[in-house]
Amino acid sequence: MSNGTRQWAEVSNRRIRNDVEALTPVEREHFEERAGILQHCGECERAEAEQLALLQTRAAFA
């Protein structure tokens, strides 16, 4: 990260990949946090957690 930009993990859910990549940095941070929480605490598979996190991110920034 020598150029000061954040490197995100690749989105595993191919159906939403383009939508996630279009998020602003603030929205993407929210998305990544929500996906991690849903995967860990909600015991969701990563692809499902990402899908739910995208819905929550869209609602939060609507």
C-alpha cells in the first residue's frame, strides 16, 4: 500500500462483484465490515455474507 490506497480482498460472489467494486471507499469499508461480521457472527458462507452486506450498505447510504 505504498501509494496510500486501500487494497480490498476480491469479492467472492461473482453476481455482485461489479456492484461492490463501484462502491465509494467509505461504502466499501462499511461493506467489508458488515460482510466480515455476517460471516463470523452470523455463520454465513462468504458469498451469502457479501450479498447481505451489499443490501445493508445500500440501505445505510441511501
